[in-house]
Amino acid sequence: MTAAPSNVPDVAGGRDSEAWIIIPLYNEATVIARVVTELLERFEHVVCIDDGSTDGSAAVAAAAGARVIRHPVNLGQGAALQTGLAYVTTKPDARYIVTFDADGQHRIEDAEGMLRAAREHGTAIVFGSRFLDDRTQPGWLKKVILKTAVWVTNRTTGLRLTDAHNGLRVIRTDAARLVDLQQDRMAHATEIVFQLGRTKLPWEEYPVELLYTDYSKGKGQSVLNSVNILVDLLVR
């Protein structure tokens, strides 16, 4: 299923108090303050799960205004995401969860558009996809690897997504309560699709743009990292 962007506002004035932002965080001290500050202009609740950072990321995120949960050692992005889901789903005012990357590659406008789609269409899960339009240019080799990961994920999960490894998602809390990630590292991206699909709750994809900066490429958006994602998928 796909959805076109909507211009209907999510919340009448002020910041969105129903949507909680979850950010897995690992050694992003140079950029996380800007990411948190910009998100807090639009959302009341931003939670960073610091996954054993050694560069002071947790302190920087807290100083910027985020709630910070800390793993004492690095467990992997999947483990950080599960910690965030478990925390937010206990909050009585949490209606939606937005998973958001720490390195600045996701656009807040896309997160808001996905929330609008969820609210207007009554969908429980909105997957961001960089392949529903041509704004994102990942490079031909990375695109081939990502498309292969989509093929593997779709065969594994039974869903038909166009982008399986996009960390920008909107998950209604009733759906999030049914997620229990066991894959600590990058294979969690397929596992979460499988578990969300198994809920049988309504879902859709939404076109988003990923911002491939020199920084984000160096921190984990390189072709090598895409290969690692694919290997993790195949051997999990």
C-alpha cells in the first residue's frame, strides 16, 4: 500500500504530544544536539537510547533536551530500538512512535507527513520508503544491495515493501506492544517488518527523502555497511 503526502496538519498548534520519537544513539556527539533540538521544535517527547557510546553522546543528547536511556555496553541498533519501544509503550499518553536515525539523514517533514497519513488513513504502521520517488540518490551499487535486501525481506516476511532498511517508521503503540526484537544488530530491520506484518494491522508506505551527507555516509551509510546489512540478513 502507498500513500501520497497530505497537507492536513497533525495537531492544531503547538508541538505534537501524541507521537514519541525514538532515536537509537551510538557515537553521534557531533550531530545529535542539532537532531534533538530540531525535533523538539515539533515534538514534545524525544527519547535517545544511548547504546554504549564512548564519545559523550548521552550527555550531549540530554543537554539538548532529550530523555536518555543508557546501555552500559554497545549491544547493537536492534537492541537499542527494542529498549526504546519497551519504554515508550508504557507511557499512557503515547499514541504513536516514530523511529528516527541519529545521524541527521531523516527529514522531520517526512516524519510529520507519515504521522498525518497514519492519522488520516487509520493505519497502524507507516514505513518510510526512499524508492517511491526519485529524490534520494543512493548510488547504483548501494541501490542494488538495498533492492536485494528488499527482495530477501519480502520473501521472508510476506509483505511487499519497496524499502526494507529504512529506519524512519511510524508505529502506533498498539502495534509496537506486539514487537519483541531478538536481533540486536542490523537484521532487526527485517525482524521488525516480520513482526509488524504478523499483527495483521493496516500498514502503508510513504515516500521519504534520505539525506546522504558525507557525515552520514562515514557513520554507516557507506556501501560497505550495506553489504554488512545484506550479510547479516542472509546468515541470521
